[in-house]
Amino acid sequence: MFPCHGPGPSLVFMDDVSYATSSSLGGPYIKSSRPLLVTGDYGVTAPGGTASVDGGGHLVFHARCESDGLSRCMFQVGWKFENREVLVT
């Protein structure tokens, strides 16, 4: 939740996707020193909302569409987990 600075909703734009890892579901979690995806990776702008399955394979996420720069499109990249880091392939 982002704080509202005045009446009405606040809209916050992010330009990266970060992640954290843990050896157990309950934590503690350690945030990665680098983002998973950032604006410019794979030619995308404002990536967010990632989803995947356990163990690697395909990572899906949304980012701005090239056609109008306002709509969101879905993208897919490969990924793997190595030495407590997520590597996009």
C-alpha cells in the first residue's frame, strides 16, 4: 500500500521487479542485491506482476506494450534458481 498524499487515489509507477529468498516459507527472507527485471531488459518498459512455477522454467510478467506505451502486455522469459539467486535466461 502506498501512502496517499492528498484526496483521491495515488498512482505509483515502478520500473523493476525485485525478489527475496528464504530457506523456509515462514522466513526470514533476504532481499536480492539486484532486481530480477528492470526497464530496458528484453526491450520492455515498467515490468511487474511476475508469476511462475516452482523449480524454474517459464516466468511470465506484464509490462507496457510497445504499440501505445499505455496498455499492459504479457511477456515470457526463461528462468532458473542457482545459488540462492534467480537467473533470467
